[in-house]
Amino acid sequence: WSLAMVGGVPLGGLLGDLFGWRGALQVVALIVVIIGCVSLLVSRYRPDQQSRPSAMTRHRPSLTRLAQALAVPSVKPLLVVAFASSAAFYGIYGFMGAYTRELYDVGAGLASLMAIGYGVGFSISAMFSGIIDRFGAPRIIGVAGLLAMGLILLITVTASFGIIPLFIHMIALGLVHQFIPTGYATGLSSADDQ
């Protein structure tokens, strides 16, 4: 996920600058077709696995299992957090490129610097993952949510100081925001114990 953000978005911006947005989508479509073909070749029938049941056979998802999971008290709020966090992330992420291009009159390649900044912050957060274990997922989600909200509200202020301050701002946002999905993932995985 982090590698895709740090590398994929800028690559898409560069492709957009070189070939236009349609050309960039065509190159990405070609990559997806290649990945699909390679996946089909790699996952061909293997006789040594014929007699063993797959994990999907042993653990079929069902509405009953979903209802059981939703009955755990912490699951519903964590799913709401997951939805809200993702909606906020994609809402901002979707507009940052266009906002940066318009504000600084730069191409998609330079505008993708914001995605690189976010991805760098996202990646740096791994060094601080022990914080969630120390203070607990709910507390970290709350603090990170408030910090992320403040950073989001200050984007336009930071942008007025130039593209480099905005890049640094996006590093901070990526660092803070990553604690939210890590927190709810930790909370959801520990929900089995409840």
C-alpha cells in the first residue's frame, strides 16, 4: 500500500505529463492485463494441492459469521472509523493533485509530490507502531483523528507558503493519518478476544 502510494501516484503523474491522462490510463490498463496473465499462469492447477481443502473451503464467509462479528461491541464503531477515515483520505487525495496544479501552475508530475509526501509520512509511521500497543487503539485513533482534522483544515494555509511547505505538511498528514487505519486494524484483530 505505501509503496504503491509513494511510487504509483508519481509514476501516474509522470505518465500523465508524458502521454496525457488517456495515455496514462492505457499504460496502467496494459500493466493490469500483464499482471492478470502472469497471475493466471502462476496459479494454474497444481496436482499436489488437489487433495487439500483451501482456506476458503474451511472458512466460508456467511451472513451468520458477519452477524456474529457485528455483535462484538467494538466492531461497529471501528468499521465506522474505517469508513470515515477512508472517505476523508480519498476525498482529500482526490483533490490534492488538481489543487496543487492549479495553485502553483505545475504539471501532474510535480503535483504528485503531494502524494509522495503523504506516502513518506505514511511509511515513517511504521517506526512508531509501538505507540498503539502502549496507549491502546481507541486513544490513538482519537488523538490521530483530531490531529489529522487539524492538518486537513490547515492545508490551504500551509499551501499559501509554497509547494515545499505543503509537501512537508503532507508528510505530517501521512504520518498522523496512518495511525487511524493501523489503530482500527489493531482493534478489529483484537476483537476476536472479546
